[in-house]
Amino acid sequence: MEQKKEIRILLWMVALFLFAFFMPLQSSNFQEALLATFDLASWYAREHVILCLLPAFFIAGVISVFVSQGAVLKYFGARAKKWVAYTVASVSGTILAVCSCTILPLFSSIHKRGAGLGPAIAFLYSGPAINILAIILTARILGFEMGVARTIGAVLFAVVIGSLMSLIYRKEERAKREEQMNFPEIPEKRPLWQTAFHFFTLVLILVFANWGAPANGDTQSAWHFIWTYKWYITGGFGLLLAYSLIRILKIKWQWVLYAVLATGIAAFLAATYIESPKLSPLLPVIVGLTALSLITLGDQKEEENRAWTLASWDFAKQILPLLAIGVLIAGFLLGSSHDDTRLAGVIPNAWIAALVGGNSLFSNFFASITGAFMYFATLTEVPIVQGLISSGMGKGPALALLLAGPSLSLPNMLVIRGVIGTQKTVVYVALVVVMATLTGMVYGAFF
């Protein structure tokens, strides 16, 4: 065992040496790829991390702490009606915010405790597929229509694939239902409307803080009006958040007042001394999130408040490093394309266009099957797909990759096989790939 470890270390050292020795620094293509790598990383840091990802981590933290998983799971257990079970299972990704591997123990648990195969499979697919962080970033980076198509497609996939699995194995499911256990009642700490108010206040802050200018330059539309006053609207929802912190989370009003004042002062200083309209909002957002973290971490009376920020931190430290790696890889291999910047990566655009360009059956199938076997850490699929699109990938294959990739991976398949068997796993994977291929072709025909 020790010898194998030493051999692996040696091989890594040799690989790094050979990479450094043969690094083509004189190649203009290699130099441009390096520049694209850091350009894309810089753009992501400025445009998306502070305004988009950091607030989204707090939203995921709310879901993780204030909405119990047991309370969610009971809705598609043995006692639930089918329409309730599939509805809850198909949107569970927004509740759980997990990746294709994190969903596996939850899937295994509910399957063994008696959940039907159909709802369990719908839960298995939708958990990673409609992760709220990924949907927000998809709409933000790849376009609003792609974000909507991914959301609708993921929900429909979950219901259709779950229903087909239940139909195919209906005899086994009929026998299983007779032996199902009841899920225990899990009382919630506070009324559902309070949790919903707190959650959607954070969501609306995120939405309006990232509201972009109209693409067509129209200055008369409602979209432009909202964009013009978006920071006033965001500030209004910020005050609702302050109310929620005091009335619902029971944080001391003095602490919340200090946080509001600090954020307001930061906004005034940024507007006065930072000339760039893109950079000036970053300071008050950073101060506001920092203040929110401090007042929740310092709350000694309500343990859930501290757990909220700690859960948000867990999401951040799990996702941000992987996202950074994904961005760097995407930039180096596929280039950087944003605003007026067009930098090529090391993979020629002609290769990408040949495999996943256009909207053919092959290009959509290739994108689906490749995505199914690759492992996408949460959110890393977005910069990768962005790079592929800028390199010639069609929008249909891009959607096919987004619908097949995050929910499946080779490690994911191996674990599923241990839970439901080889045959069911093969059928499940085939259904995902086929549906992703067909959906990509339909989407590509319209967009």
C-alpha cells in the first residue's frame, strides 16, 4: 500500500516536470490561452461572485437550516398522494441545493424507508438538476431563456423519468407499497409563511441586485425603469430583510440597526468615491453580508441563526474552490468571451463546432452522453458551457449538457447501481440521455 502511494507521488512529480519542461511558452496560442484563463477568472470575480454567488449562499443556507429535510421528504413518502409526491420531488433541488454525489445518501435513505421508485427517482434527478445556485448562475451567465429552459426541462424530466420508471417496474412497486413504512411527523419551529417571507426576501434582493440593462437599448420599457431604480428597490427589500431578522429570527434590533447603518454608510462612500458604476455596488454588498454574518454568528439565544451563517459558509467553501477550478479550466481550454473580450483557448473552435456545433442529432447526443459520464461539481457546468458556446457549441447541445450533466456522473451511476440494481440504473441513465438529446434538439430549433 505504501509502495503504491510512493509510486503515485513519483508519477505526479514526473507529470509536473514534463509539463513544465515542454510548456510551449513561445506559442501565441498558448499565451492567449493563459491570458484567457486569468481574464475569465477576473471577470467572474468582478461580475458574479459578490453580487450573485455570495447572496445565493445565504439563500441556500436558509433552505438548509430553516426548512427541515425530513419535512420535505415526508411529502413524497408512503402517505403522500402521487401528484403531491411528484410535485415536491420534482422541485426538491431548490430545497436541498446538492450535487449529483451529495444527493445519493438522501436518495438511498428515502428509497430504503419506503418511498416509491418513481418519486425517489424524480428526487434523485431534480436534486442536482435545479439547484437554486446553478439556476441563478445559468440565467445570469448563459441568458434568461437558457435559465428558464433549464428550470422547466429539469422539472419535466424529473416527473416524466420518475413516472416512466414507476410504470416500467410497476409490479415491484405494487408489492413494495404494501410494506411501506410511515414517515414520522416532524413539527416545524415556526409557521411556514414566516420561513417563506424570509426566504423570498433574500431571493428578491438577489434578483434586483443582478438586474441587467435592457439588451436592445430600449429606454421606455418597464425593464429599463426597474434597472434604473434597481438599487432603490434592492434597498427596500433590504429593509424588509432587517424586519425579518428582528421579528422572525428574533435578533436584537440594536444589532440589526448597526448593520443597516454600516451598509448605508458604505453605499454613500461607494457612490461618492468609486466612479465605476459596476464596482461601486460591491462595497455596500460586502459590508452588508459581513454585518449579517456577524450579527447571526453573535446571536447566543437562537442557535438556528448561527447555524444559518455556518451553513452558508459550508456551501461557500465547498463550491467556490471547485467553481474557481472550473473557471480556470474553461478559460484555458475554451477561451474567454464576455462583453467585448474574445480570447481563444487551446482547443480550436473548429473541433468544438464539429462535435457539438449546430443542432444535429449527433451533436445533441454527444453533448448528453458526455455530460452524463463527466462529473460536474456544483456550478462548474456553467462556465464550462459558456466557454463551449463561445467556441461554437450550439444552444441545443448546451441545454442537453445542462440537463444530463449535473444530475449524472460515473461515480453517481456506480452508487445508484448499488441501491436499485444494474438494470434500473441503465434504464434511468438511458432515459436521461434520450430526453436530454430530444429536448436539446427542440430547444435548438427555436433558439
